[in-house]
Amino acid sequence: MKDTTTMQKWTRDQMARRVAQDIADGAVVNLGIGLPTLVANHLPADREVILHSENGVIGMGPAPAPGQEDYDLINAGKQPVTLLPGGCFFHHADSFAMMRGGHVDVCVLGAFQVSATGDLANWHTGAPDAIPAVGGAMDLAIGAKRTYVMMEHLTKGGESKLVPACTYPLTGIACVSRIYTDLAVIDVGPGGAVVIEQVEGLSFDALQKLTAVPLQRA
Amino acid sequence: MIDKTCPSAAAALADVPDGATVMIGGFGTAGQPNELIDALIEQGARHLTIVNNNAGNGDTGLAALLAAGRVRKIICSFPRQADSHHFDRLYREGKLELELVPQGNLAERIRAAGAGIGGFFTPTSYGTLLAEGKESREINGRMHVLEFPIHADYALIKAERGDRWGNLTYRMTARNFGPIMATAAKTTVATVHELVPLGTLDPEAVVTPGLFVQRVVQVARTATVGAGFKTA
């Protein structure tokens, strides 16, 4: 693996910054729980982006100052947030109409696995003793105009999370359009996996060796 | 004269029978009607079917109702959480039936019940475990899954202000399931922190019109801020 020795993996914040670059001025965005939440910290200051959270708020601002948390004002991860001028509240059916009706421009989700054609598995490991919990994952995956995934390129065991077919239970079929890993930005869809960008010091061939599906050059 | 106000949470829930389906508002603890859940535990109804987004946090509220062994089945989207130990134990012991529903389907099935809709097709969950055994159909070139409404005997919700007709407003993201659950139950019981005379609530800003609400109980305001309650 001498062709990967000089590579610099992207940190979680660098991944978040890279996602943020692809979010256009004026976009309405839903950031999933966990890694995707970091994207909010990296949105370019010269772009006005509206953050939606499925529990019933749009126009979310940054985390409140310590001591100013109000637990009636939380995001989908149940963390206290703030409201920007122009933001508002709504009930759950309206909130999911925003998602499911195609009114949200970009949704960023975490994942266990994504297939080359954009199938997503991110809600359930399928382990016999696991207690399943789905939340809004299936609605978010299929409802937004574009669904992006942020995930590590490899599992802790070193296996590719970009797979020919998901082995974990599916969240949605052909719903992901782009994935951001700690090694690369890759478009997925009917035409398969196309590498948009990779980390410095990592050759295309080395990336291919780490990835379980055939990669194409952009 | 119409007066939907009740003197206490206990009085508002006195007639809940064993086997009732009870919707409980809240997303996590925001909007969870704790006083009504405590009164339901005290009241003693058993074999309940509960509809909530989650399956209880910590040891209070919905978690306490589960721990008291009053619930037969829970319909929810996100039971597993860091502090859902009562649910986890009962589920693993086979003492609690779980119907896991994608959150958007949960909301829309409740809305459908309230609006008199007999069912709807949605792309959500198509091709997944949660669509197994359900009718599907291609509509406008996309596969959809048939989902049915969720009706309830009671809805227990937390609002912010209300009047004797049952008109309600909410506070920030504590609104969540309140307005739709209010429409889907035969008897909706709402707690409010302020009970105001008719005509006080801005008619342009009433969120739940009173006809969806049967009982209103005033409860003390509880702190939602680290440093105490901050007025909205």
C-alpha cells in the first residue's frame, strides 16, 4: 500500500467544510444527526442558508450560549438550538410535508453503507438483538431534492462502506446522489460511482483498491 | 355555555378505560405532557396502546408509564435512545409490542385520521423492511406504499395558552405532534400554562382551533431553560 502512505485523510471538520462548499446560497437544508450536524459550522458566511429540522423548526441558528439553553427549542438530535430572525415553528405533519413534498433542497445524512447506485442503509444493523429505531431517516432519504451522505470511507474493520449492494437493511432505494468520505467525494447513481475529488497523496488506483465498487474518473 | 376547562389532570382522565389507544404528544421531552402522563399512571388504566414519537426517556413521563406495566403496545418511530432503558427491557422481555413507523408516516397517519382520510400512498419505506406485507403501487413513475390512518381514543398534549373553547397556542418546538394528535382522537386533553378569557388569543395565531379539543387543564409553568423559564 505504498501509494497511500503520503495521503492525508480529511478530518470530520474538513469533510463538513467540503459538504458546505456544495450548498448553494438560498438553499433549504436538513442536516441529519451526528456527523452531518457539523456542516452548520462551516457554511460560508456569504451564503444565506436556511436550516430545517424535522421536529418542527426552520431558520435554526447556532447553539445557545451556556445557561441560555431552552429545552422547548431543540433540533432533531434533541440538542438546544436558537432561532434566527425569519425562522418559525410548525407541527410534525407540516414539517414532513416539507421533507416528503420535495420542498427541501439538500439533506445530509450519515450511513452504514451506500451502494454505487445510491441505495442507502443507515437505520438498522439488522443484528438479532438490536432494537430498531428509524425516526425520520426514510422520509429524509427519499424526500429532499438532493440527498448527500457523509461517512467514513471504511468501517473500523477496514471494509468499504461504498458497496455493490447494501447488506444492512435499506433506508431507501436509489436516493443518494453524492457521498463525502474522509478519502473522497464520489457521485453515485444509475451510472455508478464517479470520483469527483480525492484527498491529497491518494492515487485513483489506491482509492479504487480501498473501494468495493468500480470507480470512474469524473 | 361551553367550558372545556377541567379542575385537574386527574379529573380530565378519570374515564380512560383499559385497552384504550392514547396518543401522547412530545418529541423527546419537548412538548411531553408530564402532568397528564403522571395522572394516567395514577388513574391505573391498563393494556394501553400508546402512540408517541419515542418510547420514553429516563425514569419519568412516558418511561414511568411503561415501567408501571400499563402499556401493551407502542406505536412510535424512534424507541431506542441512550436513556430508553425501561422500553429496552420490556421489549427484550417480550412484554411490549412495538409497531415501528417512519416519523413522516407517523405524522401523516395521525393527520389522515384527523382529516377523515382512509389511507394514502407514500414513497417512504418502499423497498425496506418497514414496507413488508404492505400494498404498493406505481404512481407518476415512482413506487409508493399504502399506509392507513392511526385513530386514538385519547390524545394527551401540552400547549402553552388556551381558553375555555379549547383554542390553543404552543411554544416553539414543543408544538411538534400536538396539533395533529388533537385532530385524531375522540377526546383530546390539553395542558396549558395560561388559561385566558375568550377573545384574548389572537385569532390569526390560534394553532389548534377549539373544536379539536375536549378538555383543558391548567398546569404550573415548568422551567425549560437552564437558568429558569424564559418568556417567549
